Amino acid sequence: MLSTAYIKTPIGSLIWIADNDLVLAAGFSNLVELSRKLSSEDQEREIKSGKATGKIADLITAYFDGELDALNAIEVRQPGSQFSQAAWKAMRKIKSGKVISYADLAQRAGSPAAVRAAGTACGRNAVAPIVPCHRIVKTGGALGNYGYGISKKEWLLKHEGAL
């Protein structure tokens, strides 16, 4: 059985779906939207709502309280292509307070020419902000897009000291 919980943050409720301490989906949306991002196998599993307690809740709270590296300790799993997996892994290596371009992400994911695919990987990231796609910006520094709205991306980057 999977579990779901949420925490109120300065930019809205952050909800997640987890298998024990392994986060399968997270974001500033709702359970229906997040459930669609699960693998087909995980979509078949029952999801039980509960209070935001335990390791995941503690680490998310710590992040929003200013411990900017706290999210790094959360284990994640999400479905995606080999390139997307490489891109998400590369995103998790970007230190808080730093940003890189979509082109840099493509390079770090092993396919320098795959800049559009890097953008697609950001858009398909099911575990935001734990997999920090908000740290990817356009070449030249423009913020680019964010699935939960540009104001949330801007807030996260300011919170981390990147803006």
C-alpha cells in the first residue's frame, strides 16, 4: 500500500505519494494529478491518506525552514526513459543556490545535443521539488517554465539564494 500526505508551505501545499520512505511523486498539485504520474504498476496500488509525519515530512519541513540540502536525503523513484533518468540524476547533483541551463543539463545527462529532451525531462519530473527541476533555466538566465507556475519556481530559487 502507498501513502500520501501533504505539508503547507509558503507557496502552497506540497503533496507526495510514497512507498514507505521512497517518494514516487510529489508536487504542488493534488492527489489525482500526482497519481497520473506514477508508473502503471504503482497506479494499481491502493493509496492511503495520512498525517505528514516521519522522515519525508521532517526533511521537507527542514527544507522550507532553511535547511536547503535536506531534500537530498529523500529517496525517489519515477518512471521515465533512460535519458530522463540520467537528467533527473543530474538535477539532484545541482547544489541549492545554483542553476544550470537546459543545455548544461543535456550535457550532464550524457547527450549534449538533447537540449529539448532536457526540457521534456524537466516537464515530466514527477517528484518536484525533491528532484529540483526548478534549478534549470534558459541559456542567458531567463527562468523558463515550471509545471507549477513561474512564481513558485522564482520563490524556490530565491529561497535557495540563486536569485
